[in-house]
Amino acid sequence: MASDEINILYLIDYFQGTGGTETHLARLIIGLRETFRCSVVAFDMGTNPLLDALRSRGIPVMHLPVAREYVPNAVVQAWRLWKLIRRNRYDIVQTMGQKADTYGALIARLAGVRHLVSSKRDTGDLRKPLHMFLNRRLKSLFDAFIMVADAVRVVVVANDHLPVSRVTTIYNGVDVTRFVVASSAQRAEARKHFGFAETDFVVGMVAAFRAEKNHDVFFDGLSRAASEIPSLRVLAVGAGPLLTHFRDRVSGAPLGDRTLFTGEVSEVLPCLWSMDVGCLTPGSNEGFSNAVIEQMAAGLPMVVTNVGGNGEAVVNGGNGFVVPPFDAEALSKALIEVHGDPVRAAAMGRASRQRAVERFSLERMCSEHGRLYLSLYRAEREVSAEPPDGRP
């Protein structure tokens, strides 16, 4: 079967904003649309530019609202999903999220889908015991499991008792033709926009303000570094339920007049172009951060905590520093070291860019997904070609 004849449906729990999973899926589909037929069903959907981008390219995007799986509405939506799959004869259904992995996967199999693929986006630290139980019982439904990082692979395989022969790691990808190193003019314009001077040392983090992103350590580490770095400025990019909490906390601290909170941004590139170093400080439930590889592609040295795939994106001492989670002192020391050696910091930034291009490009990510999809069909053809009695 030619790749353009393979019909893929992506089932995703949430498509409410421009978070990591939504961004990854939109990039993947846009990258594959010339060689595969792709569609999306979301159980929770909101208006956002990623959905607009998919629809503008002719990608079918459907909303089947399922808040809970054990109420009458879930039965109605299950029937609608079953009919949709039967009508469109999808060859592959790829699930993204806990609801998709269980409720969605069962419906897909009952509807006759030949191949199911599960995409595991993080280490699952926030899952409930019931989720782990269901994942273990339903693992046989899936032909393949995609992990976004080897660190995720180790944890999820152990917790869900997955067969390692069906597990593969495919890193997220960044568009390295769009996320580029700023020119002098672009950097100057970005800094002017945010009110930073050329001599400021700008430390930035792009992350939703949620508990697992651990902004406590980020701001604590910066506070410790501030006395050693008089030119320190902070750019905190993102929205989320804890944004107001941290705005209030920082505004009453010495770091307050050095910190800019952007809230939600529609274009992140100017933020990256204004930074001298990028950070990410999660304490748990991390997968493989789009924000980190975007900052790398923009040529920034990185300081990240060793959670999820951060230590696979950033080489400690190579294109940045990897510090222990919850260790504000280690974060502070790493930032002071980057600031104190501009020549080494510049070399780290170049190494970040090179590593993003060579290992984490969008083209590579899409190509590896495409090879996986095609491999399912090669295996199927080989099995169907064998005579029933095994004779030649």
C-alpha cells in the first residue's frame, strides 16, 4: 500500500490550547499531510490557532465531547465515533492521552481498525492507579507504542508492563527553518520590545504555570543568582492557573523589578531572540519539551532539570547544564557560570543549534513516524502472503 493511501485518525483527549501535545500533533499532521491522509478527533476542544492551521490545510478536525467515560453521553459519543471510523475506514488510529488510550482505543478496535498506536507524552506521574490498571489490561490492543524520550520509555514500560518489542522512541521535532538564531537587528528589536537593554543578561523560561513545571525552583534559583549577576533580567513566558500566584509572589520580592511576565503569547520567537539563556525546571511528569528544542534551535545555551527527556535534549557541559530537580542552588550556580564565561556560553549556543538541526528536526520526526506507519503494513503483507499451512 502506498503511503498516500494510508488513512490515519488521531484521537486526542484535549485540544484546548497551544500546549506541547497539541503543538506536536499539529506539526506532525502538517508534516505528513502530503504522504498520508490524516484526521483528528478531540474529546475536549477549544478555539485556537493550531486547529485553524489544520483546517486551513484541509485536515478534517472533529469534536466528540466526552467529559467522563461512564455517563450516558459517553455512550452516545462512542456510537458516533464507531460510525465515523466505520464510514471512513481508517487504517491506523493513534491515541494521545489517557481517555484516548482506553475509551477511544476500545471503540476503535470494535469498529475494526487494523492498527492501533499509542503515543506516550510524559512519564505519567499524574496518573491515577485506575489508569495504570487499565493501561496494563488494554496493552494488547496496540501494535506499537511511541515514547517521546528514552527516559519516558523506561518509566512507562515498567509501570504499564509493556512489551519492549512494540516500543519505539521518536523525539518531538522543531521547524529549524523557522526557529533560527536571531540576527543582530532581530535581537535588538526583540529586546527593545520587551524593554531589555543590550547589556542585560536575560534568563527565560517558556512553560505553562502549572505545579509540575516547578516555577518555585526557577524563581528561587534566579533570586540566588541575582547578587552575582547585577544585569540579570527574567522573562517568564506562558499562562496557566498559577500565573497570578507567581506574579504576586515575585512582585513583592527583590526580583520583582527585574521580571517580566508575558502571559500567553501568539508568537514565541521574539521571546527567544531576547534571551541569553533558556531554562526549564520541571520536577515531575515531563516528557520531551518543545520549548527546550525551540530554544536550542534559536541558538541558546540551556539550563534544565534532569526530568523526563531534558537530559536527552541538553548535553551537560555541551550545549548547557543539566541540574538535579528541586535544586535551586544548582540552578543558580549554572546560571552564574554561563554568565561568567561569554565565550563558552556562545559555544554552547552554537552546539544547541547544531544538535537541534541534527537530532530534533521536524523533518526527522515526521519521517520516523512515517516509517513506523509503513512498517505496520509491511508486517501485515508478509503475514497475509504466507500460505495457511506454512508451505511455499
